[in-house]
Amino acid sequence: MMPWKISIQRLLVLLMAIPVTACAFTDGLPWGEAQPTLTLAWDPPAERLTDEGWLRTTTSFGVEIHTLTLHLNGLRLTMAVGGEGATLFDPSDPPEGYSLCHNGHCHADRGELVPYEDIAADLGADTGEGLAVVIPVPKPALLSHGADVPLGACPDDCHLPRGRLATASLAVAALEVDLTVHDLLTGDAAQLPPEGMAVSATFPLDVDLTVVIDAPFGKDHPGGVQIDLLFNPGATLFDGIAWDLWSPGDQDVPGIVSDNLKEGAGFFASVSRN
């Protein structure tokens, strides 16, 4: 056999021995996958319930809930600007000048509600306003304790580039209610008839709730991230409403419900690596 033929055979053997990488991880290509779920919770504490099981409000009404249906505009997953090693503002450890951080804002000592992004900018941390993936919620969600909310298709199957997944945000567009409101006052103080008042309405809302995820994707953090989200509207949902003055088309109630969600709702995340 000619020497050059032997050299070619050896070269082929060497090439076959070199491992081939089908998916090389580089900046701009997927480094991991987010796997979100959304569950609703409705479990008011015992002190907020009457003996009949009605939700007690701060305006002395008992709300008998037949159905509550949430209309959700979508679930948004947002990457941090600074990449895998980005420093994120941590709402669980409020900086000086703030006492409580939840649902996308913090309570400032001066009395204001300040968005996470503004605080992060002041601290020189990343605001989490990088690449965003929006997952639709195609159907209204009936609120009951432990109800799973079907999510629509995630763009690009929720494959994410190298970086740090900063936050998850839930957009609440409307609350559809079927209620009977009872007056907890008696005698001359009562404002509603003894049988209560039926309320069937859809309240338009514009509420964005945000929770920090803080999950990096990169060479040291490849693979999938399971993100289990829990949303609880809270027992203060109908606080502050003067139901004796309510009528269909009332313009005040949607704003009150929106404020109650922003302040009293719980939006939580449990994050784990696959």
C-alpha cells in the first residue's frame, strides 16, 4: 500500500475519534429552558369569614362568593440586562428607606409606592428590563383553591439565551364576579335588604404583579428551570367597597379592586433546576 494512502486512512480514523457537538452554547443561542406553571389560591383566613362562610369586608358587608373568574392578559418572563452575572435588586431585603416590597413595588418611608425598576436604577443594580417572553393565558381562570391555570404556547418553547432570568409578571385584565352581598349590620344601621343583593358584573382591571425569579443561564448554569407560580388575590379583595351604593356600571369599584390586588394579593414563585 502506498504511504499516502496509509496517511489518509489514519487521518480519517482521527477525525472519527473527535467528538462532535450538535448544539454549541454561544451567546445569543439558547442556554436553557424556562418551564413555568401557574396555580390559583383562594384561602381566606378564618377571621375574615363569617359563620356562614361569607368574606367579611372592612365596610361591614359579607360577600357570598358564587364564582370569581380572572381574565389574565399573559405571563411575562423578563431577563436581566447585565447577563448571567448581573446584580439584581432583592425585594426580600429592602434597601434603606423602604420597609416592604411586594407585587412589583416597595413602600418608601416617605409614603410613596416605588416600582422595583426605579429602586434598582437608584442602587445601580439591574432593572430586569432585558429580553421578555410573554406567555398567553388563552382562557379565563375560575378562581378556586389549588386550580391550575392552562398556559398558552411559549414563544420558542421558552428557550432562553445566556443571562439571568430576573422576574415573572402577571397581567390581570378583569375580574368577573357572581356574588350575593349581605349586610352585617342589623336594625336601623342595615343598608341592604335581609336577603342581600345579587351582584353579577365584570370589573375591568389594569394590574401587573411581579415576583423576582433570579435564575441564571450559562456555562455554570445550563439546562431547564422549573418556575411554579402561585397567585392568591387575597382576603382584602372587596375591602373599601360601599356595596349599598353600587349599581351596574359603577366606575369606582374597579379602581378599588385594582388597588386591593396591588396591595393585598400574593404572587409567589418556587424555582428549581431540572
